[in-house]
Amino acid sequence: MRALRALTIANVRSFVRDRAALFWTLAFPLIFIFLFGFIFEGSGGAGLDVAWADEDATPASAQLRAGFAAIEGVDVTDQDRAAGIASMQDGKVFDYIGRKTPTSGQELSYLTYVFKVFGTK
């Protein structure tokens, strides 16, 4: 254990002596963070536009749509299946959620996965 501690201390001292390494490791990333933060500070909030096609028309489907619509920054647009897929392919919406039946699994699209992993308010 002493050898590992001695080696770690030697490597840290070597790193601290090299001013170029310190600049590129610590100062340069901070400069970029502040530079890009200053440049893009007033660009507006990031929102997600989602196309929703409810072919199921059940209460569970309406509840799922209401859950997506309640998320801040998510704009849910009702469209039919063809228009929703076309909007996603054209880049007008971030995701297309088509719900045919409760067990079809189509509601578990990429956006649903993202909100499940990262949580919602």
C-alpha cells in the first residue's frame, strides 16, 4: 500500500510541475464552458416536439398522452400514423408515439425510454 501511495504522490507532483498539462486539463475546459455559455445564453429553452397517434382510444392511452403533455418542455401534437411518421422523418418532431393496443409496446419508444431513465417532474 505504501508503494501505491508513493507512486500516486510522485505522479501528482509531476503533473503539478507541468504547467502545460495543468492548462489543458483544468483551464482550457473551463474557458470553453464559459465561452459557449456566454455565446448561447439567450438561445431559449430546449423543448421536444412529439407526434402522438392514438389508434387505441382507451382511457389508458389518454392517460399516457396526458402524462407526456404534463412534462415541462414537451409539446405533444395529435396526428395520424402517416403524418406522425412523416413529421419525424422530416425533423419537425423529435419522436413519434403510435399507440395501437395496450400490449403492442409501441409506446415504449426512444422518448419514453429517455423519460423512464432520467425521470420526470
